[in-house]
Amino acid sequence: MGLYLNPGNGSFRQIRNGIYVDKTDMIDYVNSTVCTPAKLTCFSRPRRFGKSFAAKMLCAYYDKSCDSRELFEGLKISKMDSFEKYLNKFDVIYLDITWFVSTIESIENAVSDLQRCVIQELKESFTCVANSDETSLPRMLADISHKTKQKFVIIIDEWDALFREAKEDKELQKEYVQLLRGLFKGGTATDETIAVAYMTGILPIKKYGTESALTDFQEFTMTSPAKLAKYVGFTEDEVKSLCDKYNMDFESMQTWYDGYSFNQIQHVYSPNSVMLAIRNEEFQNYWTASETYESLKKYIEMDFDGLKGEIISMLSGETVRVRVSTFQNDMTSFNSKDDVLTLLIHLGYLAYNSKTQKATIPNLEVAGAFGDAVGGTDWAYVAEAIKDSDNLLDATIQGKAEKVADALEKAHEGVCSALEYNNEASLSASIILAYYTARRHYEIVHELPAGKGFADLAFLPRKNSDYPAMVIELKYNQDADTAIRQIKEKRYDGRLKEYFGNLIMVGINYDKETKKHTCVIERE
């Protein structure tokens, strides 16, 4: 066993010893591509979404230097027809690019150093090349396969680390792409050398213009995961099972970590956050690392026309259309707001629906990361509204109507300046923004069916919350008393009926001429 050649199954064994969700049926898909034209797979998804777990699982399955049968016994793959066919049948080259970059003295020499290290292990294991002076990894592998008639499995974890760590070093990036092309670009040498290859990373394969640098790869991404969608993160059934096993509240898990959806799978959860919540027995924002704050702040502050407005719309609970096709799959080639938003989709900060081609902030956890990041920008009105949202909720519950009106007026002014409109939609958006942190305690519903009509905004307390329910009725160029009267006339029932006796009614009116807000608050 080596660091790069046949690393064994120890890493997967450790994974099995922890909180474990069986994703081994993905092996069946990879097995279906072995020694076929579809043998090259690149599956990109964000940090904390199980990329390395999958790579280590594949290593344990294919690596011929170990016996992994007992590790997979009882798991999904063990019940599938392809299980026996390739179990521990190949020499595996495993490259963890993030780890490698972190261990070398100079990133400028990363590509040549990586080839040197792997070639050294190959020479120690294969006598047919023991005395070779070859320095090219693709040629060395081709030589071994030609002499031994054996093919390799190549697994690359965090394949895009060089693009992320050396953002501006174009020469290094080109050298790295040339290495990958040498390994995977096709032709007789690749066909004789590679049985199957699996790459995982955050970014899809780098584009040059409109073309992929590695056109032979089958790509599965956060904008189009296709048949691998259920392996992006945890599915709803998997999370329910974990909640039952570890006595965790499923509704809270859903609120905090659900929100990603694809055509094939409608509910996908952030795996690392789910597991941390179970380990810590606490639901909270696990995206609070400094790198999260700094990177998100940097991207949302980029000076592209319309970007600020789109971010504020999503902070207000809306979806926005994103054109994902122009993104060059790196962290420097930005030409529009769509490129920035597409990167945020691949980083997991936004959820994307390929049918509607719209993105949104997925869940309470990521909403917290956005709130922190916006608070560090120079978006004065927006940052202040989010910062003061806890105080606004307290003022509302305490019935301080004038204070509520003042806070909403400031938020509305900021939203209008960013979104460039001044109507009912901006009023609703500004209210959601002003109550930004209230989503920790409430499910906020637009146009909730209730009694004889619809509640403009309903704040329904989350499970185990002591907060009262709230109904907000919005008026435009009328008066707040009319809004309150309308709430009473609608005689809300349905989901609101259970809150009678603990319901706050909030009537808000916006005068377009004076740009003043008035508010009336009553309890039911």
C-alpha cells in the first residue's frame, strides 16, 4: 500500500465507524462505466457534501491490495449484480490534490512534484519500470499497462484545488490541465491504461471559451447532477432515518439543512451539517468558518450590474433567474452577475432549479451565512436592517407600532434603492428582509390561504417555539387601520386557527407620496 498507489481501505473503514449513510449503490453506476466509452466521470459538488467520502469508498472497493468484502457486506452494493465483478480487482491511483498542495513547499512546482511522487511509487511496485527515467506520469502508466496488460483505476479527489489555490497562476493551471489531458484525453494509450476514472471537486471541469478542457468526461454538477442527484447529499428518507436513529427532530433538521432540489430528487440536505447536528445534539449554523464569511462577502460585493439587487431579492425570500451556461468554471473569469451567481451555486450558497433556471438561498443555515456576509459589506440600509432584525421582532411582539414603522421604512428605502422599484413587491420584500433573523423562529409564508382570503405574510412559529404567530397585512396608499380591519374580516382559520389567542395582527400601510409607513399592531 502507498500514499498514491493502492492506498487500501483504511480511510473507508474509519468512515464506516462514524455516522454513516449507505451511498454504496453509486459504485454500481461507476461499475457500469468500466472499460466503456463512459469510463471517465467528474462529479462536482460543494465542500461538506461528501466528495471525499465517495472517493475513499471507491478506493476501498477497487483497490487490489486489500480485501474489502467485509466492509461492504450488508450494504447496498453487496446486493447488486456488479458487486463481485470488480471488487478489489484493480491497481488504484488515488490523488488528493488539496492534501498534496498543502504539503509541498512551493505550489509553482505542484504538477511536476505530483508526477515525481506517483512515479516513484510505481517504480517501487512494478519491476518492469524500476529502472525507468520517465518523468511523465501518463507515459509511465501507459508503459506499465503495455507491458503488464493491466489497467488502472484513477481517483482524483478535489481535482480543482489548483484552480482554487493558485487562482492567478495561469501557467500552472495550463500545466495541470495538460497532465489531465495526457491521462484522460482518449486515444489508444488511454484506452489501454484506464479502466475507469472518477474525479470529484467543487468546480466543474474548466472551460476554455465554450469548450471543456476534458471533453471525454461525463460531468455531473450542482446545476445538472442528472442520475447522480441522490448522491449529491443526503436525501429526505436518509435524514428521516438518521433522526429516528439518533433521536433528532426531523422538522428542525429540515429547516436548517434542506433546500437543495433537482429534477430527480426534490429534497437534498447538507451532509456535513446534518452529521454535526447529530454529534453536537444541536441545530445551528455550521457554515460559520472565517473562509465562508470572507469568500461569500467578496463575491456578493462584486461590481456587476444587477448583482446587488439579485442578492437582496434572495435575502427577501425570492428566487432569481440565473444563466449558468457562460460560467468558465474557475474563480477568476467573471463577466456578469450570472457568472458570480453560478459560482455561488457550485459552492453551495445557492440552490438551483434547472427547470425554472432560478436560484434561491436554500435553508436557514446558509441564510445565516448570507446575513453575516452582508453585515460586513457597505450596503448600509440592508446591513442595518439585518443587524436590527432581532430588535424589530421584539418591538413587534411588544406592540411598539411606531418603532416597527420606522424600522420598516428604513428597510424599504434600502430595498427600493437596490431593486429600483417602488410597489407592493418591494414593500413585501423589505418586510421579509427587515425580519431576516425571525426565520430562526418562524416559517414565513407568502399569501397563506386563510378563511375568506389570503394572509399577505404569515409568520408561523416553528416546532417547540414559544413565539406567537403573526399575520401581516400590507396596504398601499390606504391606511394601517384598514389592514387590521381586513385581517379581522377574513376570519382566518386553517393553519392560523390553532394560534387564536396567541396571534399578533400587524397592519402596515405605505404612502407612496410621502414615502412614510404607518403601523397598527393588535393581539387576537
